[in-house]
Amino acid sequence: MKRDIILAGVGGQGLLAVAAVLGEAVRSLGLRLKQAEVHGMAQRGGAVQSHVRFSDRPIYSDLVREGTADLVLALEPMEALRYIAYLRPDGVLVSDTRPVRNIPDYPDLARILAELAAISPHRLVDAALLAEKAGSAQATNLVVLGAASPFLELPEAALVGGIRAVFAGKPDAVLAANLRGFELGAEWSRAVA
Amino acid sequence: MATQLLLGNEALAQGAIDAGLSAAYAYPGTPSTEITEHILRSAEARSGEIRCRWAVNEKTALEAALGASYAGLRAMASMKHVGLNVAADPFVNAAIAGAHGGLLVNVADDPSMHSSQNEQDSRLYADLALVPCLEPSDQQEAYAVPAYAFELSERHRVPVLIRLTTRLAHSRATVEVGARNPSNRLSVPEDPERFILLPAIARRSYERLVARQPDFVRDSEESPFNHLSQHGDRSLGIVACGIAHNYLLEVTDGAPSHPILKVGQYPLPERMVRWLVEHCDRILVLEDGYPFVEAKLSGLPPRSAPAIHGRLSGDVPRTGELTPDLVAAALGRGALDRRAASSVPAPRPPALCPGCPHADTCKALHEALASQTSARVFSDIGCYTLAALPPLAIIDTCVEMGASITMAHGASEAGLRPAVALIGDSTFAHSGMTGLLDCVNAGAQITVIIVDNLTVAMTGGQRSAAENRLASICRGLGVEDAHIRVIEPHPRNHAKNVAVLDEEIRHPGPSVIIAQRECIQTARRAARRAPSGGPR
Ligand SMILES: Cc1ncc(C[n+]2csc(CCOP(=O)(O)OP(=O)(O)O)c2C)c(N)n1
Ligand code: SF4
């Protein structure tokens, strides 16, 4: 068993939290993990990405090779498109559809979404809608993780455990909204299939 | 043995803690910051068993670590690659004076300049200072290296450099960790005169250091971090340094078909290198950073075979971070079947946070300088450097930490005025204060704006060394009281602030404006933490 995943988003969206949840879930299952993160300057609203790899066998590289990712999981559509060269031909694309327009020359959104929709299989989720339903506008990152969960080859219980571990120090309401956001994303994704 | 999920930086830190570390000093800088943050979070640092502090800069950090080593303790200083430029004087001279308790200098290099202004390779500094250098290839080795390096340092009485690159520093993996070993007891060197580098003594010490070089090479031959595999097809031999070894295993599915020299300790293990060169038709050198090993192997023409391939030969790009795809290409394996990259995404550079106090300072400065077309703004390094990008686009230079005040000084004396220096509170403490003293002594016509957000924001909000003492420091350096002004950068104060800036820019001597408002990120964090109380 082996999964290679590219996480992508904009600094401040909670991408590292998604990476941390995956890491905790993988560790709880006794699998091996490598997870390359972006720290520093780019976290100020710039493009951020993370390579997450897990397997029951040794993992050598911290970086995923182009053309080999099983999944691109993005919290923003233009950031999803930035990394499609990493996907293997039958790899899955999961992305939030809402743009973060913090640059003056943000490209045509319709074109971005059309290019993403041409990738099969894909899940393009309006995460803000589900996050609001879950009780926290900030939970979009967990909604997208939920939407990607059918493709992770990790038991849902392990992912829920990962969320509990990562948000352990936070108020109960925050943890509850994140768990709910994850579940709504997962339900939506299964319903689309 | 327990397993933990650790960044390369954290694995190194935990390895040092478990190896009996007593003192850790550092100045933050991406990609090195998490080494010290991990130690600060440890039970040993919180109980005071390990002394761990953010220093004013890398030079003071390394010197404090050297002092702790002098006292017999296992000590280390951590920094990013350019930080070693600042600490180069203590580094090179500590190599001559030597260590007593084990002394590690941990340096994180940043190939591809993800968060830096250059991609210099710290292995060249170890070479310059004639000290051993360790370069772990993965997180587990990063954990193992400090115990080994402390022992090496104490046995040879030299500081040891540990080099990481961004990818390992910031990649997390499951690491098996052990228990903490006891720390050293306080003791003074039995030969204390070697720490007095008067020429007569320094010459002897330097001779001793040079005489030890063959021992360092022998250690490299026997190092657990170097390994020569003689198996396989000898039409090619591969040298894989540090993380490059993982990339090599990745693209060959763990079973390379050629002889491989894995390098994790320098100076180079000469016998192993010689075997490879003598038995293989061609050599490919894979290294993240400069073509350091490749250059050593290449020598000057005329030179006998085999041909050496790497970054200098063009088989790997001369600049930028090494990746498994580049390793595959250098091995002549074509790219994998993949989708073409899309041309649609636009670059998304980092930007100041909405509501950042630096933006308000820069807007006021923009207006104050609107009619002064010859004005130049010499900036420094920190979040405020992002004011180089539109829409603010107000700074003209950013070269290295501290260069704002000093470059403004020189430009002003050359006749380029108004000369404005823009510098953060942490950078001012790091290397701005000395330059300001130059300006005071010269009576230079410059305006220094210290953008005081009460933290080291760029690297994640560490405590700033001169917190709430900036005005008194400037006064102490000799800036006239009337020309030390404090403003609060906020939209509601815009007109007032423009007026203050305008007045001080007209002043014919050195003036300082302290623009003080807390970074909104650290303020938010403090507010969130407030209920449980406790100072930041
Ligand atoms: C010699 C050196 N050390 C460390 C760094 C990393 N670094 C860049 S900016 C900075 C500090 C910024 O703090 P401050 O000047 O207070 O500005 P702020 O980011 O808070 O706006 C640091 C540590 C560097 N670039 N060069
Ligand atoms: S982190 Fe703080 S100083 Fe940096 S851009 Fe954001 S608000 Fe400004």
C-alpha cells in the first residue's frame, strides 16, 4: 500500500493542519510517512504546497515525482491547477471551487474550473457552503479533506482520530465544527460518486 | 524506542537533547527556526536543565555556545545559511581555539532560495574552517547525527558543522527516538591557553588543526554516515550526498544498479572516493546545493579519466534545489508519463497580511516622499520587505540584514538624498544598532524608520531582543532626543504620521522614527492565549 499526495493552497488557509491530520492518521496506523512542508515567507498569503507520502514499505524521497501523485488535494482552484503535472494519468483531483483573489491578475475562474473538470476522476467542492453548515467558516480545509477521504485509502476512524489529535488543544466548538465539516465533505463526495 | 513524527529540524533537535545537550542558542531564520523551537518546547528547556535562548544575532549565538563549550558543556548554535556569514568570525576562529564540551553549529541551507536571498552552501564554510561536517540524508539520520557529532567534537576538540537543506529541514517523518543521556558536568579546559588566540598561540593551534586533517579523513572513512557499495555496473559510479541519496534510491526503487558512495560526513572519505574513481568509467555526483564534491573531484585539466558529471558538467542544473526528477534525468531516465502543466495559473507571491502595521507605515512614507523624486528607501529584511511588491512598491533595496541604515549612510554621503532606512525591530537589534552609531558619528543626513511590530514576524513571531527599548537604545547611541519620534502606524493616524515623517526627512542630521504597533498575527495569538494567562 502506498499513497503519494500533493496538498496545495494559499498561505493562511490551514493547509498545514490538513497535513498534520493526515500525518497523525498515518502514524496511528503504524504506516510510514514523509511529508514535505512549506514554512516561512510563502505562508504570508503566497502559494503553499506540501508533499505527503505514506506506505507500509520504506519511503525514500521526501518529494513526489511529477506524474506519480495519486491525488492532488487543493484548498483553492488555481492552486490545484498549478500542480496537475504531478498527477499520474489516472490520479484524482479534489479541490475547493472558491478562488482566493489576493493578486491583481487572477485568471479567468471559469477557465480554471473547466481545466480542473477535465481531469477524471475529480471532486470540485464548494467547501464554504458545507463549512457554514458545519458551524465554522474556517473549516473549509477539513471539508476538502472529507471530500478527498474516499481516495485516501485510510479508514475514516483514523482520519477522525487525526482531527481529534490535531485540534486537541482547541475549544470544543472548534473541534466539533471541524469534525462535522470533515463528515459533510465525506458525505458529499460519496453522494457525487 | 518510541516513534515520533518529526521534521528534520525537530529530529536534529531531539537528537541533541537526547545526546546530553546543555545549551542551545540561535537566531531565527527559515529553514532553521524549528530546531530551536523544538528545544524551547521540550521539558528539559522548560525546567531549565537545558539553557535555550534566542540570541540577538547568529554571532552572539555562536559565541555563547562557544562559552558553554569552554565550560565543558555540550552546546550548539543554530542558524540559516546566511546567518553563518554573520557568525563566520567566531566559527572560523573557534575551529582554531577548539571546543571543550561538544560544540555543534547547525546550519540550514536553502537551495532554490525558497525564503532567502542566496543559496550558498555551508559545506564550503566547514572546508574553510577545516572542521568536520555532517550532512544527514533523512530524518532518522538527523536524529542520530548530534550524538555522534558531539563525541567527534569532544574527541578532536573542534566544533562540528551539521548541514541540512530546506527539504530535509521541513519534511516530517516517523523517527525512532531513544532516551536522554546525562549531560556533561561543568569543567574547564585542561589547556586553557589555546583559547587565547594571540599570534604565537594561534599559530600552534592552527598547526594542530591542520595536522588533524588526516584524522578527520580517517573518521569519514569509518563513519556510519558514509557508505560505499561496490556492487553493480561499473560503467558509472555515483556519489550521492545527503538527501540526494534518498532521491537516488527513489528513482531506482531502492536498488541502484551502479556502485554508490553515500556521503554524510566530510572531509570526503578519500579511500572510498579513490576506489570509485579507479573502478568506474564515469562518475555522477548528486548533491543539493553547490557542486562542492563535484569540483573537488574534477580538479583542473589536464586530468585523467574518468569524466565527472554533475552540476558543473550540465547533467544537473547548476542552480536550484535537487529533486528526484532531476536525479532521474541525470541518470538518463526519461520523464514519466504525465499531464502537461497548465499555463493558466498566475504567480501568487507572498504579501503583507490585511491590516498589517507595516502597510500603514509604508503608505505614510509614500505620501511623505511623493514630491521628492530623488528619495531612496533602503530597506532591510523582514515582513516589510514585501513592500517591494505592488501596490506599495516603496522600497529600493534589500541586500542583507542590517544593510538598510549603512547603505543609506553611504548613499546620503555620496549625495543621494533624502536617504531613508526602513528596518524592523529585530533586524535593528541584530545588526542595525552599530550602523546607526556610524551615522551619529558622521552626522549623516538619514532618516531611520524602525518598523516596530514588537516581534520577529517573518520567522513566526519569536520575541524581539530589544522589545520596548528601541528609543532608549537610539538615545544611548547619540541620536538627539528631539529627533527620536514615536508614531503609531494606523489608518486613523495617517495625516499625523505623514507630517512627522516629512519633518524628520527634512532634518539635516540622523533621525529615528519608531513606528510601533504590534503585528496582527502575534496580537491575535496573544489574545487567544490570554484566558490562560502568562506572558508571551
Ligand atoms: C543573517 C540572517 N539571519 C536571519 C535571517 C532570517 N530573517 C529574515 S527577516 C528576519 C527578522 C525579521 O524581523 P523584524 O526585522 O523585526 O521584521 P518583521 O518580520 O517582524 O517585520 C529574520 C530572522 C536572514 N535573512 N538573515
Ligand atoms: S505577520 Fe505581522 S508583520 Fe508580517 S505581514 Fe502579517 S501582520 Fe504584518
